[in-house]
Amino acid sequence: MRKGNKTGTAKALRLRMTDAERRLWYYLRDRRLRGGKFRRQHPVGPYVVDFICLEHKLIIELDGSQHATDPNDPRREAFLRDRGYRVLRFWNNEALKHAAAVCESILREMSVNPAPAGCVGQAEGC
């Protein structure tokens, strides 16, 4: 867990998104996926998550090969889950080669926990 303000880190990460993040962002931005308001490279506590939909408490993470053996991932995921977030993880190649299937998985998860009425576009704790 890294300490400090994550806003600057998030801004820097937005400027150098991976190809997989760019590809998925195309489908998540501008409420294109069933009206869900997704943010990219968003700070949550000491972490910066790839994509988040606050109204659905849903986090999307895209992983490269470095995550296959990353010992910090379980701790990070536990932290996020303890705060009520559901975390979906996809490999980068899934987002690049099977974006439609990734979007379908995200839509399924969004329908399991729909946003509360009147919550669209508002921050946490509507």
C-alpha cells in the first residue's frame, strides 16, 4: 500500500493508458454501457483503480502478465471488497481481442447490483 495523495498519480496514469485500457474505455465512457458513469484511473483509498462505476460499486481491473504473480493483488482486492466494491478482473488480451465479451460480463455484474433510484451520476453513498 502506498501512502500519499493519489490524485496526481491518477492523472499521470490517465495520460499513459495501455492499449487494453484505451480499448475498454471506448466502451465505458460517456455512459455508453447501459448508462453507467465510469471513471478511469480513479483513487480509492491508497490505490488507483483502472475503472470504477460508483453508483454500482463496481471496479474493473485490466491485468497484464505482471499480475499473474503479484503478491499485492489479494491485499488490494480485499481492501476494495471491504469497502463494498465488487471487483472484476480481465486480462489485457481479453479487452483487446474480446471486448464485446468483456462488456457483456460487466453488464451482467451491473444488473446484479443496479444503481439505487435517483443515484445516477452522484458520488458514493447516494
